Amino acid sequence: MIRTPQQIKRETIKELFDKVLKAHQIKLNPLNIIVNESFKSDFTGVEMSINETAQGISGHSFILEEQEARGFVDGMFKACHKHYADEHPSLNNIRLVNYQVIPKIEKSENTMGTEAKTEVIIIVDVKDHGAAEFNYTSRSILHSSFIATLEVFEFYINCEKAFHKIQLALSDAAERNRGDIVQSCITDLSKLTGVNTYEKKEN
């Protein structure tokens, strides 16, 4: 599969997560999702069960929900945003702007039908940084959408966590007159500020 420039850029930043955050990266693992739609209502209800891995340890499972969504993708996005945005304010820069479904149908040799997979592309607009695409392919539109949505939030949460950790390292290096470390920190920060904007924490 040909990787897009965005995917290559994100892979570089994920390598930065491994370098800076190590086991302190957050990992959002999908467990279960329930979508409720009624022809008597304009809204969609979404309930997601998620396991969050942090500091290398699998935490407890918890449920995120949104009962007044405009479709299940909107519901997943709103539920994640409500849960994480207070702790990670850079998520307020991210807005869901588009959603694409691309069927990938291949003729099956073993059945009378087809083995269809679906690629889902979630497109977000990041304030002052333009659009970013996150995609996933599986046999289920809902499954692909669930994972792609979690990847959006996992990526930008880890970006913010890495930004603040590098800021601390930069301050420490500057105080110790370690120009080599200062330059390395500035290079790493430029990668992170290339995809989002972050609030500086007071020391």
C-alpha cells in the first residue's frame, strides 16, 4: 500500500512518542460499541466501551456515550471529545469535517458471494494546520469508524503529552547550558507544532 505524505509524517511523530513518552504513551483499545437509531428521532445514540492503556499498564474498561449525535461518527467523536478535552485542551483545535466510505469488493473463491472490506476515512480540520486524514479498513463500516476515531484522539493526546515533556527537558537543558540537548528539543518540538498548537504549562 502506498503511504500518503500525511501517513509518513505521522509515523515520524509516532517514533517521537517512542523516544519521548516510551511506556507513558496512551493507547485507546476498542472493546464494544452500540449504536441506537430511531425513526422517531433525529438523533443517534452511541455507547462505546474502551480500554485505556497508560504507562504500559492496561487500565480498567469504561464507557463513553453521546445520545444526541447527528449520526454514529459524530456520536463517537463527540463522546471522545467530552471525555478527553478538559485534560488535553489541544483537542479543542480539532473538528470533524468529513467522513468517507470506500468499499473494497473482491470476488470470493470459497462462497457464492463476495468478501467485501470497507475503508473508512475520517477527516478532521486542525485549527491553523489544515486537514488531516485517519483511515482504517475492515469488513465492518462501524468497526473501521470506531478504530479510526480512536486513532484520531490517541494521536493528538500523545502529541500534547510529548510536547509538555519536551518543554520540561528544554527548560532543564537551557538551565544547564546544554546546547546540544536544547537543539534536539527544538527539533522535536517543531515536529509536534507542525500538526497542532498547544498551551504551555506553567512551571
